[in-house]
Amino acid sequence: MKNTLLVALSRSMALERQIDVVANNVANVNTNGFKSSSPLFEEFLKTGAHEDNFGSNDRRVSFVQDRATMQDFSPGPNERTGNPLDVAINGKGFIAVQTPSGERYTRDGGFQINAQGQMVTNGGNPVLSTNGPIVFQPTDRDINISEDGTVTVREGTTTQVDSVRGKLKIVSFDNPQSLKREGSNLFSAPAGTTAQPDVSSRVNQGFIEKSNVNAVTEMSRLMEITRTYQAVASLMQQQSDLRKGAIQSLADVPA
């Protein structure tokens, strides 16, 4: 009975982790550029907790172990906005931004211009070019962002000559699974992971990449987890009742 309770407990802990991940996916179904996650579990074998311990005859009990969280970097659908400061990345690249904690990476291309003329994210972090933050002049107009990320403008009210304000710093990683998810839809690269210039990804101006979360799939998973949790809880209750009954029966045995 002890083995059953221990296995059920390990499964309950895994389900708790799984429901947290699914709930986070559902909460970000409308977050631009959001990438869904899924928990990764594995079987952990251990000698059972029982009294008939006879060395090589020990039974092996299968527990559930929370191994890691996998991130789904598949692209989300692109939605046309018509806003010249909105961009969607077609490819595996990330846009580099500057934060107080250092350089971070995002797929959310919903940008704006702050009071200092910098192109920034919705969280206020400056968007980086290959030479630092992208800064516009008060008289700049007709902002254009080409497929390779080059940002150009027309200066003043009469000039017809394009002026370059920078080129979006688009990077990729050999192992994107190593990226650490942070708040504000940002990722950070751990020590030993180097961002590499991405020349294959293309930029779509006037579009936004939506979340890649499939709401129907995630809600189905949520229902499945709930049913499984109920089944595990019922099993634990049955085992508890059996233990209680066994103790009562032993207490009734004449001395």
C-alpha cells in the first residue's frame, strides 16, 4: 500500500506542475509572439517501499519525475496591423532588446517610439540595431523597415532621400531550448550560449506575430489533467481506507 501512495504522490506532483504550465499557456493565448511550453516527464525506477526485502527479489517501482519544460518555438500566425512600427519575424530569429539586466530577446514585434525618440517594446525596452538603440529625429517621417531589418525614414517635409536609422539586430541560437523565459515576453541566454547573427530570417513590416498557443488543445489538456488528478486522488483515498481498515482489523485480533 505504501508503494501505491508514493507513486500516486509523485503523479500528483507532476500533475500540479503540468497544470501550471497549461494554465500559463492559456493565459497568454492573446500575447503577441508568445511561445507555448509543455512539461517533460520521465520514468524514475526505485526499489519499492515494502517489508519483504530480499535483496535481488526487490520489486522495482515506477515513479513520475518532472524532468524539464520544453518550449515550442514554432511560429504563430501573422496578423496585419498596418502600423509601420509593427514587425513579424519569418524564420527562427529573435529581435534583440536592451533591458536594465542586459540584452534580451523577443518575438513580440509590437514597437513604439518613446519620448526620447527611441524605438522601444511595449515594456519600454529599447530595440537594438547592430550599432545600438534605434533613435528617430523629431522630423522623421515615412518609416520603412525592409525585409532584412534595415530601418529608413524621410527627413523633414520636403526631402525624398532615405536616411538609415539602423538595422534590427536579429539573432538566432544553435539550441533555443537553452533560452530562459523571463517576464514581459523576453528570453535571456544563459552563460555559454551565444547569440549569432541571423541572416536568413525575414521581417514583415505592418504585421504582428500572434501567440502559437492553440486554445482548444490547451483546454482539452486542462480537462484531461483534471480528470487524471481526480482519478489519482480517488486511488489515494482508497488506499487510505484500506490502511485504516487493516489497522482496525489488527486491533480487533485477540491478544
